Amino acid sequence: MDGMKRAAASLGIDLSRHQLEAFKKYRSVLAAANKSANLTAIPEDRYIDEHFIDSLTLCAAGKVGNGLRVADVGTGAGFPGVPIKIVFPRLELHLIEASRKKAGFLERLAGELGLEGVTVHRLRAEEAGRQPQLREKMDVVVARAVAGLPVLLEYALPLCRVGGWFLAMKGPKLSEEIEASERAALELGGRIDSTLAPFGPAEELKRVIVLVQKVKETGGRYPRRVGAPAKRPLGG
């Protein structure tokens, strides 16, 4: 895992031997489960760059850390939430995933890796945003889900406390989404603060991190019913 350590160091993260062992086990558990469960289309030899290091680019935003309550919306096989949890073990992590198969894998993974303070919620994002124990309770919400930024904002901002942050992982071609996203963020009680310039382990894997701050409570009509944000994105 020397390559993993070097790549993490390029992001300012000094992984301990224990953390490297956790990532090694994560790779092994995911590869084994993926043979029958189809959890990711990425082959095992690309997990480090395209899953682990990609997830850790979020740390460059300076908004995640120990002691915070973090939700990962549409986490799939645990990205970016689980790699962040490995780096910050005292972070309280809420993994939101609608797929029964993937949610079951996440529960097993947390046990295999010995991660404490991880809760898996088998819910759609729209459902999670209306749960009293989740709504406006999170210090930070993260998402690597494949969706337009206005859609992700409606999934994430209802979960975020006033004063907290939503960190969206996007590709480098983001400019066309920003104008509509600014309107959507305002409607949902947020404000697009800034974007981090593209960076990452390889040119084709560059990430733009969009930082959105929650500045007021989200109105009671949001999130809309399941499917509505994707069909009729705000700000369009």
C-alpha cells in the first residue's frame, strides 16, 4: 500500500500503519463481495485511485474531522464516507443508501473494519431528509452521487444543520451547473461559498469540490417526494 500512502500524502494526509491496513482490508472485502453483488464497476486494481484517494480529496476542503456528525448521501459501496471515517475515526458517520444489497454490505463492512460510530440508513435521500433524527442534524453532508448539483442540493441541504456544510464532489466541467445551483441553494436555505480548483491523483480523475454553507432552515416543503428532485430540479 505504499502507493496509497504517497497519494494520501499528496493531499496532506499522513496515513498510519493501522489506517493503511484498514484500507487494504476494505479493498479485499469489497473485491470479494463485488464478485456476486456487483457493488462497483471499477476493477480492484483501480480501487486506490478511483475510490479511496478520490474520496479523500474531500479532506482538502478542511470541513471534515473528528467529533463531527457527517452524512454521506447515496454512498453506494461506502464512498466517500468510509475512507473519511478511516482517516477520522472519531467522526460520527451516517451512510444513506437505498439499495438493500449495498446497505447490507455497508453494515458488514463496518463490522469487518471495526468501525465504531457508523449507522447505515436504508433510505432514499428524499426520505432521509424528512427523518426527525436526521433532518438538519448533520455538521457536514457529503455526496459523490452521479446527479446534477441542483438535485444533490435538494438531497443534502435538508440534512444539514444551520451553519453546517455540504461538500459536493463534481467533475471539472462544472460551470454550466453553477448558475442554476445558486438559485436552488438559496431556495433550500444554502449559499454556494466556493469551489476548490480541480485536483486529484491523475488528470482524468480531477475533482472539483463545491462548498455550500447552510445559512437558514430548509423550508418544510423540501425535500419533495421521492423522484421529484431528479425529474424537476430546482433552479432550472
